Amino acid sequence: EAKRNGRNRYEYFTQEMDVQARARRSMENDLREAITENQMRLYYQPITNSEQHAIIGYEALMRWHHPSKGLIMPAEFIPLAEETGLIHSLGAWALYEACHEAKKWAGGQTVSVNLSPVQFKNSTLISLVEGALRESGLEPWRLEVEITESVLLNDTLGNIRTLQNLKALGVLIALDDFGTGYSSLSYLRSFPFDKIKIDRSFINDMSDSREALAIIRAITGMSRSLDIQITAEGVESREQFDKLKEEGCTLFQGYFFGRPQPSELRLTVL
Ligand code: C2E
Ligand code: MG
Ligand code: MG
Ligand code: MG
């Protein structure tokens, strides 16, 4: 009896795996055609400063308009794109698209593009960024690339070189989701970041967690001695905005100001 149950469970398990594997393969096939079928979009979320209360830039966030499944968020396809290598073509598309779009913005704002660690480790990254700038005519200081702490973990010298090559092009570099990874604050001195984006989990927890607030303070405190701007991510309320200003954050992003929108619908005045 037990043996039979065991086998049934095993068969059920393999069936489950089969269903999952098939779903994954079908998504991979769909993703392979997404760019050529014109299903990818970039949505733009405003980034504001505290003093002038103006929109200084936008973060480009990828959305997949799937023909039958509708809108698919990056959390559902970026990991698969990274595993399959499709991130290289998706990422290249995003860079070109974002630069061309930003070039049209009358306000001259910056555009921030997320780089996957997989892209960061690719030797063609620098010529890719160079090509996007050249073909779009976008001034390099209007492009910002966002990378996460994970790229700093291994191959430190190689990574510093890549960051320096990016800086040499004149683009800005932001460290995204800061606080969620493993790098220590002192570590930041070795890398040429223009901005640090505090992960939104800290902003979310700030009001009832002393620890979250202490981390925000440590980051803003250190940024004053280095020449680094601090962006608060995921600001959802006036209370959070006021508090973060008081703590020394200089740039802000979150639903309180505006949600990611297609370029033509994006928020342009506050
Ligand atoms: P991220 O780079 O940290 O982007 C910020 C995420 O927080 C976005 O989610 C944004 O919609 C969301 N967000 C902004 N303000 C608020 C807020 O006030 N409250 C809440 N709850 N969320 C807020 P999204 O668009 O789903 O993107 C998720 C992640 O997917 C991004 O995190 C980024 O890591 C990745 N991603 C998005 N687009 C790209 C891309 O073009 N290339 C790569 N490699 N990764 C991308
Ligand atoms: Mg980002
Ligand atoms: Mg982030
Ligand atoms: Mg994030």
C-alpha cells in the first residue's frame, strides 16, 4: 500500500514537473519572439528631487504585452531571460529604446536603465552602451545605468574596470536595491557610483522598524562624505517623503509621485 502511494506520489510529482517544464518552454519560446513581434514596452517612472520639487529623470521599466496572457511584469520573465541568455537581446533593445525615447523629451531629463548582472559580465557591454548613445544622439550624462550589489561580489577588479569604462563614456552609474545584498558601506568607496538607491523594503519598514531607519541613516550619513546622491525607492506617502528628506535623501521615486507609464502618458509636472 505504502509502496503504491509512494509510486503515485512520484508519478504525480513527475507529471507536475512536466507541466512546469512545458510552461517554461512555452514561455521561453514566446519570449524569443517578443522583441521581433513588438511586444516589449518600456514604462517610465518619475524620479524627483527635494529642493525644486521637479522631475529630474525617469527609470525605464520593462513590460511584456503578451498576445494572449496580457501584461506580464519583469519578475515573471527577467529571471527566465537571464537563465536562457535572452537577456542580452532584451537588454540591448531596452538600452536603444530608452536612449531614443529620452532624446525626444523636451525637459532634458535623464533616463535610468536596469542592467542585469548577466549583461554586466558581458564583454560587449561598453560597445553596446556606446552604440545606443551614438545612434540615438543622447548626451551621455542623460543616461544612467542601474546595477545591483551582486555584480560587486566576484571578480572585483574586472568589475571596477567595467564601471570605470562606463564612467569614461560619461554615463551615470546607480547602485540599485541597496541594503538587500552583501556589500558593506565602506566597500562603496572603491566603486565610482554617482547614486545609491535605497531598497524600498527599508522605506516601507522605516516607520515601525528602528533597524530600517538606522540603516537609512547610515547610508545617508556616509553619502555626505562621499560625493554620492541617495535615492529613496518606493516612496508611497507624504509622511515618508518628509521623513526621508529630513534624513538626507536627495532623490525620490515611488507611487506617491507617479507610477511607471508609457512614455507618452508619463507624468511630466508634479
Ligand atoms: P527595480 O529596478 O528596483 O525597479 C523598481 C521597482 O519598484 C519597479 O517594479 C517599480 O514599478 C516598483 N515601484 C516603484 N515605486 C513603487 C512604490 O511606491 N511601491 C511599490 N510597491 N513598488 C514600487 P517592476 O517594474 O515590477 O520591476 C521589478 C524589477 O525588475 C526592477 O526592480 C528591476 O530589477 C527589474 N527590471 C525591470 N525592468 C528591467 C529591464 O529593462 N532590465 C533588467 N535587467 N531588469 C529590469
Ligand atoms: Mg532599478
Ligand atoms: Mg530598485
Ligand atoms: Mg527592486
